[in-house]
Amino acid sequence: MTEAKEIRPGVAVIIFNKKGEVLLQKRADFNLWGIPSGHVEPGETVTDAAVREVLEETGLLVKIVRLIGIYSDPRFQILHYPDGRITHFVTCCFQAEVIGGELKAASPETLELAYFPIDGLPENILKMHPLWLTDALNPMQQPFIR
């Protein structure tokens, strides 16, 4: 495993529609599908960062409804960016509900947005995102630490 040169706090937000489908974003940096996610900026809480990232990347205003888990396992949380950066993320993953806005891929970080059925996720998805989704669907409803 290649060693990460930096560690960053991250957030991810799982959003289900009324049909139980999950919102995914096709990311410009990797050209892969994934759960809307991003970095915590200085001076921000993780929940503020989660709401901001969703708005920037999807055009949707959301309300956080629960913490799904905190993820730091290097096997899943080290990202190799196309520009050569290697970053280890400690990600707080939340579930949120849409309270406003309009779904649109207006950010340069977003190539496409779509809701997918849980049993019909795209094959070209970021490696850690199916684990986050599995945990979100777990009936225990207790946060995971992985």
C-alpha cells in the first residue's frame, strides 16, 4: 500500500428518495460514481460541511438526520488522486433528507447526478462507498466505527 502524505477530515452524505433509491454523483476527479462527499474546511463543523458539500455538488438543501458512521480504515480510506496526491480521509458519513433546492450538476466537481436502486448501483463506483451504503441500510441504526 502506498503511504498517504496527508490526512484530511471528510464528510459524506447518503440521500434516499421516496422510492428508496440512493443519490450518486459522477465525480469529475475520478470519473467514478459515488455518494456526495468532500472535505471539512477550517472553522466548519462536520454537519455544516456535509450540508455545504451537498448544496455545492447537487444543488439540494438537506437536513442531517443521523450519523451512519466514522470511517478511517486505510484499506478503504486512502484515495489516490489522478494528480498524484495520496490522501487518507477520516470520514463522517451522514444520512440526510432533502428540504429544498433543485437537483442539478452545476459544480465543476460533478459530471452527472442520478438516483439508483440499491440493487442496481453502477459498477464504476468509488471503493469505500458501497460499505457506507451497506451501513446506512443496516437496521441497527447505531453509528459504525470502521
